Amino acid sequence: MKAEMVTTLKRQATKILADLSLSHEPILITEQGRPAAYLVNVEDYEFQQRRLQLLEGIARGERAIQEGRVYSQAEAEAKMQKWLK
């Protein structure tokens, strides 16, 4: 992973963004020698967000199963009847 100082980002933002769009490799931005932020391509960020939402949905489903909050096929159809017409 590439790392850049925040001062370099300020001075060379256009070049850094161009490199990012080509490589799609996140860039670690450092400030006073410490990690401050990651700079990522927009498409990659949006993909990560969709993946995170999917994983959170799976985790909610697994929790529901563990807690016994499940319905049989017939119960689910009865509860969703108004949308299944």
C-alpha cells in the first residue's frame, strides 16, 4: 500500500488522484508521521459499502436464527400475503 504525507497530498492532489484512478490501490495519508486517513477510489469505496451492507444483513439473519426469530414457509407466506397478491 502506498503512503503519502498530507502535505504531499495538498501539493500534488491532481497527480495523486490520477495515480489512484489507475491503480485502485488505497493510499494511506499520514500527518506528522502517523496514519490519518485512507484515500480510496470512489467505485472501490461504493463497492466496499455495498459489501458491508450485505454482510450486516447476513449477520442480522444469523442472529435472528440463533435467537429463534424465524418463521416457517407457511407463516412467512401468511405474513406477506398482502405483498404476494
